Amino acid sequence: MTESPPSAAAIDPPSGALLECVPNVSEGRDAVALAALERRLAAVPGLRLLDLAPDRDHHRSVVTLAGTAETLRDGVLALFAWATEHVDLRHHRGVHPRVGAVDVVPFVPLAGATMADAVAAAEGTAAAIAEAFDLPVYLYEEAARRPERRLLADIRRGQFEGFPAKLAQPDWAPDFGPRRVHPTLGVTVVGARFFLLAVNARLATADVTAARAVARAVREATGGLPGVRALGLFLESRGCAQVSMNLVDFRRTSLVELLARVEAEARGQGTEVVATELVGLAPAAALLEPLRALLRSDALGPRQIVEWRLLEEESRAR
Amino acid sequence: MTESPPSAAAIDPPSGALLECVPNVSEGRDAVALAALERRLAAVPGLRLLDLAPDRDHHRSVVTLAGTAETLRDGVLALFAWATEHVDLRHHRGVHPRVGAVDVVPFVPLAGATMADAVAAAEGTAAAIAEAFDLPVYLYEEAARRPERRLLADIRRGQFEGFPAKLAQPDWAPDFGPRRVHPTLGVTVVGARFFLLAVNARLATADVTAARAVARAVREATGGLPGVRALGLFLESRGCAQVSMNLVDFRRTSLVELLARVEAEARGQGTEVVATELVGLAPAAALLEPLRALLRSDALGPRQIVEWRLLEEESRAR
């Protein structure tokens, strides 16, 4: 963790290394609004929009961006400009907990970048957001300046509605920005972390207590698997329960291991997993893991995928 | 199947569509010779060498190329030129059956190409090879002109050593080239087919009869799974048995299904599968199948792989 925030102009790592940035925004239903967001982001030079994954029940979208630290900062500022026009937390109701219109903004090092680069990018972006939009910003995970702010769940407890009371406490002075919740944007959490897999398992029951029990069993904080965060939610649109999970380090607990455990716990609750979705993107190593487990070999890599090698050759040839 | 071979100059599909070509060559041990092959292929303009996978026990390498029909024809001719200098079948001993220094040359349609394009490319290349190198060439699979030449196993039966006797029979006049086995290159089989997965499962036994029994059980032709070809082989370098398989249509029998069956049959033979390797490349749909089976959802696609999307953006941006 650095002691003082770098100036917003100086946040590019010398190598121009590539970072991923995965803002989660509190809009998952309005296709017109999301189309406007895509256009806004497409207009930022050098910014790569890799994916946009909305969820109607969560009323939340996962935006996956890539670029240099400077480009991503500009992209996040464009995202905030869009949010001031399209998101009003006072009217936001969705099953997923949130404190902000732009709820969380994690930076992830890609090839050529280090976690220190990602932390520097987070700090520069946090400072820029706070200044431009006049809202409280908290640094979390690898960018956290205090241990009690490391976990998103701890910062987000009480949600948007409970934040004014939280802000009044001396312990909760923001890392950047005013000591006043923004009326429509709320607050924002910015940080740096390793790749995270967002996995939602739908259960064959409408009973959300079953989903919560499964979540409790797999969640690291309540005695479950390493690196697993989990919530039990009810999906209005489908009338069924869902275990919504984050796998924060797939090298410690694999996707295969996690899903096997979820299935076992679901059966223990008298139900079963209907299907599981991966939200947003994940690294090849994580997504090839089930195949490697089947082959009992780590030898297989993404460069054995035909279309991958074609893309590689294509990007070299030009 | 077309009735007359197109002239070699006219084998490009009008769209310039991309094809894959996967020659298997009878050299899997000599790194210097294989390095010379790579340099030879790199010198062919527009040819993309996607992969080169040698196998010491099989004494065979799988070369994965991509390009237009014309480019691939030039690549295969360069491959043959290399083979005349580096491969002499009279001295070739490996556990994998072969009839040629360049044993088989399948063309596979990629995006924008049809099977008819692949067949046309096969015919044009077959004609060019026969003319330039004066050896018998047989068309197989989708390019076959007679039903008894559809399957590679039927053309290859008797191997290189038994081919002079085979060629003497009226039924085995080649599709192109002289009625005389080339002294060092043998004969070559050229054709067109769908993607094929080459999968080798190592067993925890040195007993090759166990591997042959497993092969017999999973092989379609002997009552096994649809689209599966299999051989039981002994690997000198490892001192163990191997079930060497081709999955000719992973949409009919999936990799998951095939490997589950191999494991069950291995146990039935009192042994087990130690590990499995995929040789060469395979399409994303086939390699993501174990993950999709785990998720119980076909929704996940390669565009959810971070590095894939980055490659896509990279190849577009330039």
C-alpha cells in the first residue's frame, strides 16, 4: 500500500502494462440505459470493453474493461458521468447488496502488470472520481489502507440506505472525497485484487433459506472453502433461489471443487443445483481447469484451442 | 465429391475462406529435423503454423496449419520437400501405423469455409503432390471417390511395408500418381473432414493387451461409441500401455463421455487411466465441454475467457 495518493496524471506504469478493471454498476434492467453506457465507453480512446453482463434480478451489471491505468481512469470517469444521468439509488431495488450507483471498481493486473501497478491505478482513479463527482470513495482489498476496509462486505454492510449513519462514525471517514453520501450515486469502493470468478448456482427450490444455508456452508468466513464468498438470494424473475458466489482465488479452491461442494450442500438441503452461470469473464487457467481435471494433466493450455491460435496469428500478422 | 480434379491454380474458394490442414508426418524424435520443418513452413507466405506436436513413441508428429486453400497447398508441398530430405520410411520404426513419410493430410473447414471447399482443397493438393513428388495419393473421408477408401484404416491396412502388394491389386489403383510406392516417401492419403480430437490415455500397466481390450470396447467399429477410433499401443519411452484415440465428431460423443468410458473399461481390465493428453489442437466448443457439463449449461462460451477477448480486441485494433 502506498502512503500518499499519486497525482492522477502520473498513474501509468512505465511499461504501459495492461490492467483489467471490472466495475459493477447498479443497473441491470434498462437496455436503453446500458446501450448508452456502451456508447459512452466506446468513445474513450484506447479503452477496451471486453464484456457487459446485466442481471435483472440483481439489478446490477458487471462491466469488464481493459487498458492502461490512465485509459481505465478515463473509462471509469465516463462510467460515472453515465451513472449521474441513468442511475438513482433512491429508486434502486435489487436483491444484490450495494452502496453505490457504481458500486465497486476493482483493478486486476494482466500480463506485464503487477499488483502494485493495480493498486496505483486504483488510488489514482479513486482520487479522480472523488474530485470530479464529489462522493465518498473507499479503498479495499490490496489497495486498502486499513485492515477493517479490506473486505467489500465490511464496507458495504448497511448498504446505501444505512451509509449516512455509518459515515457519521469517526472510523468510517472515506479515503477520498467528502464526508457526505451522494444523493443519487451513494459511495464507491475502489481497489485492486487477483482475478475473481463470479458464479451463480440456481437451485431447484423457491426457498431462499436453503440457498442461504448452502451459502453459509461454502463461505470461507463461516467455515467453508478458502477464498469463497457467498450469498443466498431469491430471483423474482425465475421464482427460485440462487447461491451467488465469488471465488477470489481459483488457485486455492478450484471451480470444480467449489461446484462439487455446492451440489453436495444443496442435496443436504433437500434440493439440487439446476444450472450454474459464470458472470463476466475469467482467465483461461480457471476455465480449462475442469478439462485438466478430467485429463488428470495440467499440460493442456489455451494455445491448444484452434480459434485461440488463429486469433494469436491474426493479431501478430497485422 | 467433384468428378474431375480442379486445376491446382484454381482451388481457392471465392471468399478466400480459411481452412485448417493437419498433416501427420513420420518423424517424432529428431528435434533438428523438426526445427528444419518449422523454418521451411515459416517461409511459405501467408501460411500459419498453429502447432507442431511430436511423439517419440509413435515416431510421428501432428502439424497444424491454417490458411487459404492455395497457401495450404504450397505449405504441403514445402512439407513434402522437407520429407524427401529428412524422412526415409525404410528406416522408420514407430508404434503408430503409417503408409507415408507424410502419412495423412486432412483439410478441415474453418469459419467462412464449407466442406465442399475443404474437399476441393484436398483434391487440388493431392494432384499437386502426386505430380511434384511422383508418389501414389489416395483421397479419403469426405473427399473419397469410393466408399472403400473413406476410412484411413482401410487404406493404411498393411502399412508401408505391405503396400507394394496392395498396389498390385486392381481395386487399389491410386486416385493420383503412379502405381508404384515411392521408395522413401511411401504413399499419401489426403482428404477433408470435420474437426478431430486426438486423445491418448496412458494406462497404469505395461500390458498392451489391456490397452487393446479397452480400445476394442470404445471403438465404434467394434461396438463402442459413435465416432470413436482407437488403438492399443505400448510406449517404449514410458514402459506403459496407451489407448490412442481419434474422436471424429465430438458433437456425437463428447470428450467427457469418451473419457468416462475409457476409465470404466480400464478398471474392467484391472488397471486405470494415469493421465490423458490431447494431441495438437481442438475447437473451443470441444474443450469447454467439460466446464459446460459441470455448469449444466451451454451458455458459457470462449468469449468469456479474458485472454481471448483481449486477443480479439488486439486483432481488431490493429
